[in-house]
Amino acid sequence: MSEWTKLYDAVLNGDADTARSVTDEALAAGTDPQTLVNDYMIPAMDEVGRRFEANDFFVPELLIAARAMKGALGKIRPLLTASGVKPKGRVVLGTVKGDLHDIGKNLVAAMLEGGGFEVIDLGVDVSAEKFIEAIRDESADIVAMSALLTTTMPSMKNTIEALNEAGVRGNVKIMIGGAPITREYAEEIGADSYGDSAATAVGIARKLVAS
Amino acid sequence: MNTKPAVESLDAFLFGRAPHPVTCGRGVEIGGGRMIPEINFTLPGIEVTRRNWDEIRRQYEEMVRGVLRHAVELEVPAVVVEFETLPPMTQTPEWGLEITRILAENCAAFSDRHGLATALRVTPNDTREFRRPPLMRRGEHWEQMVRFFDGAGRAGADLLAIESTGGKEVCDDALVNADLRRVVFALGVLGARDMGFLWEQIVRSCRNTDVVPSGDTACGFANTAMTLAWKGMIPKVFAALVRVISVPRSLVAFETGARGPSKDCAYEGPFLKAIAGVPISMEGRSSACAHSSPLGNIAQAVCDCWSNESVANVRLLSGYAPVVSMEQLAYDCRLANAALDDSPEAARSLRDWLASSDASLDPQAYVLRPDIVLEISEEILTGATTYERTIRAARAGWRILDRAHRKAALNLTPREARWLGRMESAVTELPETEAEMREAMAGEIPANAYLPEEYGLT
């Protein structure tokens, strides 16, 4: 963790230009791309998450860091793909049918990307059919659903039922969140996990892909 | 456009009294010397579908009868009932108008039978954002909204309102990035332009009816910021500036013919009242059933209608939640009206206690202190256009927060103080004209984020 600590610092401080240039430098020096991700970038994002949880960082600081990481990752990803290295997991994400609220969903997407996941964001007002199509097309590991309204919470249940009927429920883990959502509701509708804030999303997703 | 605030002095800036009161419904006068409860309610977790429609009708009937019965029991002299539709009820306007009819009939029945003065405020959704990027001036969502506006009077609405969202497609991302410049663009350029277009239509739909075009809110902007700040996601000082920045945009409704009261969730209401003289509705501790806020008491300081925001029809120990809210609002209004009946000095004392109990604890509360509202309002009015007013609002807001922090009149944590310092350059460097701002944003905002032609920008 010493040679390329400049990369760690650049991601932590949200310095995208430096993150990209240090990555170029490291790759030119023959450093294993996987090492850059696992030893510098992800630990930096973990520290960002820790500072956010400790009320030291606000979301804008977290997003700047995530963008710095994404920029550096853009240089590394083609190399990882070429060498057969897969992302931590693929997450299909969306705000459920009837609901337009997406700030929380977007934050979860940024956090997951920063945590090394590949995120396929389906947007807002996402039907069960669209989730099913994405699961099939993208070979997703996780489906993440968000809702802000009490009247759109039932769309989560409907989506899970539709996933069961379509025979794809067993292919994915399901995590849900949003203001009216509770752990009890997640259990009731058969979701695998529930998060009460965007900051918890990476930890939950890691547990889900490991299980 | 006003050049001087309608409220002439701090002494005249009181709850229950507005320079331009609104008379509506069956004997309701808002801003005419009484604080009036505005009760709102919504469905519990039930999908709005044709299959559930009988149950939905039953729930609304139960809710409106429950709250009006309790208003009579508590000897409330006047009440405003607000019906904020759920999105499918705007997308199928016949559904929303059917519920409007049910509520209006019940309001009329209680007025006839019990002498309770009632008015029904109807607030359809701004569903244009269902499409991304949204079509603001055409398309099926816009046409459905216009059908709703046009039908509201026939269905029995007394007041028509909306929570409009023009510019939100740019603002959401700006909020989570604490990007003040883009917030100013979203509100001072896109939002303001959309308000002008939208409110011309609403005022046109109300013409030749008894429906009062009432007001709007920056809920989708400044309340989103408030909620994010409450959860520790963005700085409170930033959220306070977003509130102040939203004022000129919300004023456009009144410049276009809205008469008030502004929407309950428009915490920028005190500025609207100060500048335009319209009555305002506000929500604070009474709306903890819907969301938390740092404005529980100060929100009431100069309000004319006092609201619960919204509450789901769920059973509590004492009764159903909307009925419980009705009681809380009734007692809050009773106290305020007792102060008004006592003397202007008593009313001012209550106003000042409501303000001082919150103001020093949060910058979002501080900017709503009645004397601060008047100070910022004066400065906003030095701008000749909505854009100029928006940047003046941002600069005045920052200067006043900085002054309060330096004088220790406002408690800020070190990280909040750090952000206040960072924002100085952001407000100072705001482009001076709308044209300069548009040019600056052209290279910053992704081309697919919004459609310029939908805001009259080509």
C-alpha cells in the first residue's frame, strides 16, 4: 500500500485528474491493474464511506471521490476485461413502477460503482417486465429496487412475484430501500436485504454476492 | 413585478393576517385575521388501480367525514381541506376529479348542516417528469394535467394548486453535488420560465369559475435539499441557500395571477407573503407525521393556514391519523387566534417565540426569521428580472448566514462552517445575467438532461 498511495489519496480527495494520471503512470510501470483496484481504489472508497458514516463527509464529497475512481477505473476496466477479471458483481437498479423519486437510487448507484460493482441503472417508473428483461440480458447478480411512496411500495412485491413467475428469481439476490421501506417489509415480500441509507448499499451488496 | 415588499414593517408581519386576503369556498377567508387549519390526508399502502377503486373512494369518504366531524366537535370556525392527488389520479383525470367531487360534496354538507366554513384545495401532480427528459409544454402528461385543471371547478374545487417541477431534472443532481451554480440555473432560469408557462394555463383554467388559482411550492427543490440535509447528506447551509434561491421562482406564480395561499410545503412562503402580500399556508411540527424538519415552530410564525402536510389513513390509539392531525391543527390555530384576539403585541410575542425557539439551531430556520425574511426580501426586489432576483437572493442569503455565524447567532458545526466558507466564491462568481448563465451551463450540463425548447430556450 505504499507505492501508489498517490492513487489512494487522489480518490479519497476526489482529485479525478491526479487519479487518472497516477493510474497511467502505474500501468506504464507494469503494475497489475487488479492491484490498483483492490489495494488502492477500493480501500480509498471504503475510507470515503467510513468518513461519511462518521459525519465527516457529505454526499458531494463522496460523489467527487466516486467520480475520481470511475475516471481511473475507465483506464483499467478494458485491461481487466481483456484478462478475464470480472467486477465484484452486476447490479440492476431502478425506482419501481409508479414512482419517480430517484435521488436515493442515484446515490446507491454511485456508491456501488465506487465499491467496484457494475451498475445497470434502469431509471425510474420501472416495470417488473423491464427488471426481468435486464436480469436476463445483463446476467445480473443483484436487483436493487427503490420506492419513496407508500402507494408504490406494493410495486416491489409485484416485481418480486413477477420475477418468480418468470423463473428468474433464483438467479438474483434482491435488495430494497427507500423512505417508507422497513426490514419487516423486505422480509414480508421476500427480498433478500434492506438498506436504510445509500451508504450501507456497498456492504449489503458485498454480503449478497458472497452468500 | 413588485419593487417594494407588500408587508411594510416587521410589526405588520403577523400570522393570520395578509395584505391581500383570499375569500373562497363556503365562507372561508384566508389571511383576514384568523389562522385556519388546512388538513391533508392520503391513502395507506394501497395501489391506485381500477380494481381497488371502490375501496379508495370509501377511504377518502371516511377521511373527509372524520376530519370535518372532528372540526365541528372542536368548534373550528373554518377549515381548508386539501386533496393532493396521487399520480395515477392525475394521469387519469377522471379518477382525481371523482375524488374531488366526493370531498367537495362532504365539505358542502358539513357547511350546510353545521355552519362550518369549508374550502377544498385540489392539487394535481406535476406528472410531466414521468418522461425523462420531460416535455414541459406538450405531450400526454401535459394534456392530462390541463384536463384536470379545466375540470377542477366543475368537480367542486375551491382552490387550485400544484407542486411544479420545471428544472428539477437539472436540480436533483445539482443538490447532491452541492453545486450552487446549477441550482441557480435550475431555479432561476428553467424553473422560473416553466412557472410562467404553467401558471398562465392554471389561471386560464380558473377563469370564469369560482376556483381561486392559489399557489405553488419549491418542494421538489428546496424541500428535497432540506430532507437531504436532515439526513446528513448535504450541508444545512447549502440547503438554506437553496430555500432562499427558490423565492424568485415561486414568486412567478403570483406575478402570473395566483392569489394564494401558497402551498403548505412551500417553506419559502414567508418571503412570498412579505413580497406579494398573499396569504400563505405552512407546515411544521404539525407535519412530523409526514416528514421531519428543523422548522417545527418557526414555520408557523407568519402563516395564515396551518397544515399537517399529509398523513396516511392508519389507525392510532385515539382514532384515525387524519382525525388526530385535525385535532393538533385545531389547537395550534386556537392558540394563535387567542393571541390575535388579545392584542397585536401578544400576537407579535407569540410570533417571536415561535421564531426564536428554532432560529439559532439551524441555518434553514434562521433564514425564515421574520426580520431576516424582510431583509432578504428587500434585497431580492432590487433585481429587475427573476434571474437577477435569484442571484441577489443567493448573495443576500450567504451574507446573512455568514454574519449570523460570526456573531454566534447561529450554531454551526465545524463542517457546516467549512462549507459556508466554501460557498462564498460560488455565490460571488454567479454569472450576472441569464444569458451568461445559459452560456456557462451549455458546456456543463449533459445535452440529454433537459430539453431547452421546453423552456422557451432555443
